[in-house]
Amino acid sequence: MPLTLADTLPTEANEREYLWTLNFGPQHPATHTTLRLILTLDGEKMVDCVPHIGYLHSGFEKLGEHLDFNQYVTIVDRMNYISPVANEIAWHHAVEKLIGVELTPRCKYLRTILAELMRLHDHLLNVGTAALDLGAFTAFLYGFQQRENIYDLVEYASGQRFHASYTRVGGVLFDVNDAWVERVRKFVKEMPATLREIDGLLTRNRIFIDRTKGIGVLTKADAISWGATGPLARASGVVRDLRRDEPYLAYPDLDFQVICSEAGDCYARFLCRMREMWESLKILEQAIENIPGGPVNIDANTDAVLPAKPAVYRSIEGLIQHFEVLMPNRGYDVPSEEIYAATESPNGELGFYIVGDGNVRAYRARTRPPSYIHFAMLPHMIRGYQLSDLVAILGSINIIAAELDR
């Protein structure tokens, strides 16, 4: 018997027959081989989405129970590998809160400079690749040239280009010199030209605006309810920035604005990151011109910090101190307490919950990574939009897969 028109219309019984399941990633240019989404489609419209994680699993949190507070810095480097030094700063910020260490003024300014360099580094990648995923290639090249310059600064300071492993409990691996300070000054002078180039290529580009404006809208109420932080939350009107609301390092001494918007769409998130980069340059200029002198590490006579390598090689006192810090269950005076501390990383609130039990290794090292929180929001953000909008939405929330699996 032939089907009638009524037979072909969706009903409660056969409604699911009209929905398609599409596997998006991980072998897709926009998912960068590390993200996978199982989409449910009604034609070209996205109805639902199930994010799958586990494609870059590294067991970061468990490793925190087996490495001491200095050794673990090499692991947190590899979480958000786009801004690794920001991860190091967040980790040692939490450790120093646990053991009650107060940094020197020079170290506070130096870490602040590095944190803002990482913010620029991360935002340049996000803006560049988000545009690249939509077909805009030139802005990506401009951003990557400046990212290479930031890599040069990190390498000059730490000796390592990508995973710097630069911070230590109570300080950093070693101090920077005047040549490095001049390099940062040079970078601060040259960077605005690149931001203007990217702004000219994208901000008023009709194709870019049509692909991002009104797409992936996240309301202020939803951003708060889902726990969004960083540019994703601020683009939806959530006026929260830990650099201002819970000040740390040298931020209380510096003048900057918290950049916010109310639109909550992909375009607003792009504009927030662009303006945040200008604020980071303002912070860098103030910090580099006012960086204090003096030691970069806390008192070397304490047991909480590694001595400088020349002291280890040339004096018995330095060698003994190095031995004391690195020996199991010696070195740090760790209380049997638990703390949570967070910093404003480029993607949002990056926090560490540490349980101490008197040993130099954490009993528990729990991470609060922004990407993990934000990836859970993706199904809510894509519903009702077209399949072609998924690339724009995914790019605008800047998921770093290594933060997902921990």
C-alpha cells in the first residue's frame, strides 16, 4: 500500500527517524585531532551533541601525587600547552599558599610579565586559528609571527622554548638580565602593529561578521550557571577577573581594565580577546618599566627553595641545601591542610586544589581547568544552529584538549 503524506510527517513515534547522527572529529581540521563530537542533526540544524574526551589523556592529577612540588612543574607545563608558563604560575601560586611562602617583589613582577606574555600567546593562537577555521588565513600568519617572538623571550629567560619549566617554589629557575628586559620592551613596541593588522583583517570583515555575529550565544545567566570563566564569561557580561577580584602577584600595583561585552556570541568573544591583548600590553609596559631590583627567589638560607646552580657547584653549603630540598620527605615544611588557589589564565580560572599531609608531595592534586568546564557547555551552545556554525562556536571557546583529560 503506498505511503500517504501523513505517513511521512514526523510523529512522536517516528520523530527520531528524521534525525541523523554525525561523527565530527577527531580527524577534522577544526578539532585538531584531539576533540570528538557526536552530533545529532535535523537536516543541517544541530539538535544535540555529545562531546567525547580522552584523546590526549596523560594522568596529570595522579602524577601530582608522585612528584614533588618542583618536579610537578614539568607536568603542568603540558596541560594548556599553548600558554605553559601560565600553568606553572598557577601551580606554584597554590603551593606557595599551602606552605606559606611570600614571593620577593622582583619575582612577583617577573611572573606577572610572563603571565601576560602567555595571555598574548594564547589569544593570538585562538584568534588566528578561529579565523583560519572559517577560511581567513592571513590573520593566522600575523599572529604566529608574534607568537614566535614570545617563544624567543621564554627561551631567553628559561633556556627552553616550549615547555619552559621555569617557576620554582619561592621563585624561578634563575633571574633574567637587562638584555631580556630590553627584548620585552622591543616586543611591547612592535606588538601593536600586529594587533592593528589583525583588527583590520577581521573586525569589519563582512564574511567574518556573518559567520560569528549572533552565533553560539551564551547568556549571562547561562554563563554563571554553567561555571564559565575568562573571556567566554566576560563576553556574556560576567564581570569577573581574578587579577582584579582576588589580586595576586603584581596586579594590585598595575592599572588595567576588565574587558566585557553583553552579546555573548562568537563575535563578542573575538572582540573581548582582541581588547584583552591591548590591556596585556598596557600591563607589560607598566611591569617592565617598574620591575624592582633585588633577589628573584626567597631567602636562599631557607629550605624551601633550590639554590642557584653556581652555588651548588662551587660551595658545600649550596650542595647540602640542594640535597636537602630534593631528598624525599625533606626540604619543605608542608602542613597537613588542604587549600584551593586559582589564577586568571588566558582561558579562565585555572585552579589547583592541594591536600598536604606533611610530605613534599601532594596527597591529592586536583585541577580545575577552564577547558574542561567550557567543553561541557558546548551542547547547550550549539543547539538550534547550523552545522556550518559549529566550527565558529568551537573555535570561539578555545578548547585545549590536554586540559580535558588531566
